[in-house]
Amino acid sequence: MEYREKNVALCIVFTIITCGIYGLYWLVTLNDEMMDVTREEGTSGLLVLVLTIVTCGIYGLYWCYQMGKRVDWMNSTYGRHTDNSGLLYLVVSLLGFSIVVYAVMQYELNQYHRNMLG
């Protein structure tokens, strides 16, 4: 799968002007792109979305925590140390700022691809 860098600011703006609908798409693509980077077999982005909706957001909190652990792994592959991103993402999401978590994840994915793919 070829990676196309997303502009974080535009993703935030689109999420706000679509009343969160773009945010659902963003969640799906973030999950799938992260799974490609980490080469893990796991839950697809669409299933993450369905489980988050069915559990009234509880699965989304777990997902944010797991994605933070993947971001830490991803950063370590190109020599950048981050620690406990999962806990940070969980706390920020619990406070109701999941869009901030998505923005940070997207930024980290963009950075990874810049560093690893030139």
C-alpha cells in the first residue's frame, strides 16, 4: 500500500466542518496505515469503527492506547525515543480530545514516512 501524507490541519478542519464524519474516516485510515507500518495482523479500521460505535466509545479508548504503543515502536525504528504514548493518548481521549490524539498519530505517521522513505 502506497502511503500518502495527510495534512494534519486539514484533517482537523474537515472533521470539524463535517461534524465528525471525516473523523470517522480518519480513524479508519489511521488504523489501516499504522497496521501497514507495523506489519501487524489485527483489527481492520472498519471493524475498529464498528466496535467503537457499538461499545459507545469504550473500544475507541482501548484503540487509542494500543495505537500509542504502536507509535512508540514506530518511533524507535528510526531512533526517536518516545515512551508511554499509549497512556498519554488514553488520558487525552478520556478528557474528550480524541481529535488531538488523531492529529498526533497522523503527525507521527507522517514523520515516520519522511524518515524511513526519504
